[in-house]
Amino acid sequence: PSYRIASIPGDGIGPEVVSATIQVVEKLAKTLGTFNIDFTHIPWGTQYYKEHGKYVSDDCLETLRKFDAGLFGATISLCGASSWPSAAPLQLYANVRPVRTFPGTKCPLNTATEGIDWMLVRENSEGEYSGQGGRSHIDQEWEAATEVAMFTRVGIKRIMRFAFETAQSRPKKHLIVVTKSNSMRNGMVLWDKVAAEVSKDFPDVKWEKMLVDAMTVRMVAKPQSIDTIVGTNLHMDILSDLAAGLAGSIGVAPSSNLDPTRKNPSIFEPVHGSAFDITGKGVANPVATFWSAAEMLIWIGEKDAAAKLMHCVETVCAAGVLTPDLGGTANTQGVVDAVCDEIEKF
Ligand code: NAI
Ligand code: MG
């Protein structure tokens, strides 16, 4: 099979980690010889803004729809909200973040023997980041602002179904539904209600409800009691950063923006941002984007290639070829070369 991938490098270290990943994935495709993959560059970000007065071309969504998937680097935050800036119009309603202790990373928790292995599912299209609300400019001192969290039964049901399916596909078959239904008596109560309804279709999945504040403590104190977590846009935005920190480094954390109906191409991206403090130094850790590309390969149907890619990346990290964020001395290209050497062995 042949796949067409939109590459959207973006800003800062985005182009560095995306170009590193394209080298590795092209090497993998060439070495295995079982599939073809073709990357097409789509400009998005400040460079495009300087030239055209906007961050991306007006027809970019139509352009994206023609691809099998997208690999995104990072941009400066355009809307200050969701990870992938166009998650809502493309209905990429499931943001999925696998979190596990990676070879070479130091986990700040005392979980070295077993490590962390979680799957975080974030509602990616509504909720607290729906952009509803406003500010009254009547009087400066008494100015008021509202931020309306918008939840729909359809929106909750589809993410809940996806989360139960995800939990079901993992060995522990365990799901934690995170809400704040003790204090937020409308949307969060609807979440709990829909969770209970959807759970009836998944009798083999053990599930429980957790309030988001208590969940932060559980993640730190009892990491082994957790497998799959589902929550709202805001709650999981925060919990997933906590999870990336607990697992060791943001430099290895991947994410997927999925349209589980597969009507639109899904977009895969590292969790980190454009990291302007290290841009141009050639030391950005490409592992988060490698792992995101592996998730992309799984999604488009190349499970075996994805497993092989992750095997090579983990071998290289375990051998100590690490960028400075993980305490190593390798640069981005050094990690790329080491992974390509590993791939060569297939
Ligand atoms: P950041 O993730 O860009 O950087 C946080 C810290 O982690 C920095 O010290 C950076 O050097 C380090 N870091 C991040 N990725 C790394 C990598 N691959 N290798 C080594 N070190 C790495 O977050 P920050 O500084 O809060 O945001 C910078 C910009 O990125 C902002 O404009 C923000 O809005 C944007 N951003 C964009 C995202 C996206 O496009 N999906 C996600 C998060 C932030
Ligand atoms: Mg975030």
C-alpha cells in the first residue's frame, strides 16, 4: 500500500523534529519494502504569516482532507486552546496520549521497577474550550467575563464510546472517567450519566468515576492503579501534562488527534510546543515525534512497521543515545542516525 501524509512542521523546533521523523520513516519504508509513504509539506505558522498576513492558506482544511493522515510539529499557540489548531473543524474529537516510562528517561516517581503505562483520552472538540462566552465592557471595575463550557450528549457519547473501546483493547480493561460533578452540576452530571449508559455495552470493562482533583493525587500516589483515563478538554489538558511530567520528559510524549469515524484524516503530533529556547541549536529531542509517527502508522494500518520503529527508538534510547533534555549529549541528527542504523538491521 501507499500512503500520502501531510507534513505540517510549523514553528520553532517543529521543522527540526518533523524533518528528523521524515528521515526515519522514509528509511523504515525503504528498508522494509512493504509500504510506500509520501510526505507533502504544508506551510503553517509565522513564516507563512510574514509572507501572507495569515497563518495558513484559506483552503488548508480542504487540502488536508485529501491526505491519509497528518504529521504536525508545533506552532505558537493560535487559539490558546486545543493542541491541533484545527481539531474542531476536522472533528478530530479524540485526543489520545499514551504515557509510559521510556528507556533513558528518569521517572520522578518511585515506579522504576514497574514504570507507568497509561492511555489518556481527551475530549477534543467541545467543553471548556468551546470559545463560548464574552466580556462586558460596561464598567472597568465591575467588568464581568463568562467562559461557557459547552457539552452535548452526542459529543460526550462519542468520546465515551471511544474511551471504553480503548480500555477494552488494553490488557487491564480498566477505565477511569474523570469529572467534577460534585461542583459542576450540569455538564459534568451529564458526563457521569452518559458514562453509565455507554458502560452497559462494555460489560468486560471495569470502570469507575473520579473527581479531577482527587485524580491528580492518585496519579502521583498510586500510578499502578491507573490504566485508561477519559476526561474533558480542560481536565485532560492539565492531567496529560502532569502525566508527561511523571513519566519523565515532555521530549518523548506523543499525541494523536483522531477522527474515529475516519471521515477526516487524523493528525499526529508531539505533546511539546515550539520550544523557542532551543530552536536552531539542533538539540531538540525527536523521540516524541518518532513515537507520534508510530501512532500514525498504527492508525493507517501499518502496525508491524510501527512496532519495528518503536523497537529501534527504544533500543537507541536504552543504549544512551539521548538528547540533553534527557541528560545525554547527542544532538537531533545523532539520534536520527542511530535510529536509521538500527532500522538497517531489519
Ligand atoms: P514547550 O513545550 O515549547 O517547551 C517547554 C520546555 O520543554 C522548554 O524548556 C523546551 O526547551 C523543552 N522542550 C520542549 N520540547 C522539547 C524537545 N523536543 N526536546 C527538548 N526539549 C524540549 O512549551 P512552552 O515553552 O510553554 O511553549 C512555547 C510555545 O509553543 C508557545 O508559543 C506555546 O503556545 C506553543 N505550544 C504549542 C503547542 C502545539 O503547537 N501543539 C503545544 C504547546 C505549546
Ligand atoms: Mg497543554
